[in-house]
Amino acid sequence: MAKVISIANQKGGVGKTTTAINLSSSLAAAEKKTLLIDIDPQANSSSGLDISNHTPSVYEVLIGQKKMEDVIVNSYLSYLDVLPSNINLVGAEIEMVEMPYRESLLKSAIGSIKEKYEFIIIDCPPSLGLLTLNALSTSDSVLIPVQCEYFALEGLGQLLNTINIVRQHFNKELQIEGVLLTMFDTRLRLSHQVAEEVKKYFGEKVFSTVIHRNVRISEAPSFGKPVLLYDAISSGSKNYISLASELLIRNSK
Ligand SMILES: Nc1ncnc2c1ncn2[C@@H]1O[C@H](COP(=O)(O)OP(=O)(O)O)[C@@H](O)[C@H]1O
Ligand SMILES: [Mg+2]
């Protein structure tokens, strides 16, 4: 039975999509059968794995027109499948407002798919709207990327509040998988300060793996590849492989 992990933070540009693509690819490289669900209308996780403008998409799954197994596509990695997003999803949040059990549409759709994978990673949009609520209601845990930048902790209170609301109403079991420091720059004092502050606040929830700023990570999506296929020996590739191992070790206890 798959462990379902949402990558969430309502702030844009903190490394959610980068983490979704590269964590799921690293898990797949470790021969863990993985599904990446892209639930962001911007569809960056899909295009970053060379699956663009794909229809049907998660949109048809959410509104009940298609079954998940009929929409899932294979990636270049044999252990990684993708449930792609599409710009159509922009309208879904509005359509979903009218639907009964609107926070649990993804959870109902996921059904038996969970038996086919070891991990399901969900890339969330930069908001705490219905799409993110659907992701959190479906998940066993949430991984929170935090960019080592000014105002890193800003808005995290709101995210934790949303997690509590989801626990109360839709998903009692939702855990925090961990907090991931992203775009760390060893040379910048600010990066070290932010890391200290985040560790003070989240304690051992913070992953020991830190994702460093690395240009190969930002180049890879334009080639439709995860960084480990684009440049296997880059620091970005090593950091995400290390994150996957840490996650596997944490989950084997
Ligand atoms: N470790 C990193 N090193 C360099 N650039 C990064 C790194 N992580 C993310 N980026 C870049 O930062 C931008 C925002 O990242 P992204 O993963 O799309 O954030 P989000 O999904 O949270 O909006 C992208 O252009 C991405 O390529
Ligand atoms: Mg994104």
C-alpha cells in the first residue's frame, strides 16, 4: 500500500515542484514504484518530466469523468508514473465548489491505485484552496519545502493551521513528514540564519538533508528531465538522492 505524501507550501517559488519531480525520480531510481500526481494548474511537474498539455489529466479525474488508471502515463523512468495536470484545472476549483464531498474528490478517485505503488507524491499549487485541501485529505503526510530566504517562516503558521483543519474534518491521520530546507547557499550568512531559525521552530522534523542552490536543478526541467537524468553527478542530483534515502530510512522504522 502506497504512502501518500503531499509537497505543500502556499508560497510560490520555494521548491515544491522541484522537490516533487526529483524526490519521486530518486525514489524510482531506488526501484520504489512511485506515482507523481501533479495537482497544480501550472502543470510544471508534468512539463518538467516531458509530459505537457496532456489530456485527459487530473482535471477529468477530479470531476469524475475519468478513472485515475486511464489517465496515468509512464515517464522515462520505469519505476515512475505520472498523473499529469493541465491548465484546465484552473476552472476545476470553481466547478468543485458545487460538488458534494468537494474536499475528498481525489481521495475517492485514488482507490485501488494505492495498491500498485510504494509512494505517491503530490505536487500542490501555491495556495491553500480546494486543490491543496484535496491533496492533504488524501495524504498520509505532508512535506514542507522552505526556501532559505528572507521571510522563510512567514505563512507557515497558516499552513500548519490548514493542516489542523484537515485533521479535524477530513483526515485525522495526516502527519508532517518533514520540513526541507531548499536553495541553501553555503556562502550566504542568511542561508545559515534561516536554517537555524527553521530548526529552532520545527526541531527534528527538519530533514538532515539540505537542498543546495544548484544551477543544474533549474536547467533540468527545460530538458524535460529530473536532475539525476540531466546531470547525475551534480550536487542537486546527490542532494535529492540523499533526501530519498533519508525518507526511506525514516519510513522503515
Ligand atoms: N535547489 C535549487 N537550486 C537552483 N534553483 C532551484 C532550486 N530549487 C528550485 N529552483 C528553481 O526555483 C524556481 C522555483 O522552484 P519551484 O520548484 O518551481 O517552486 P514552487 O513549485 O514551490 O513554486 C524554479 O525556477 C526552480 O528551477
Ligand atoms: Mg510548483
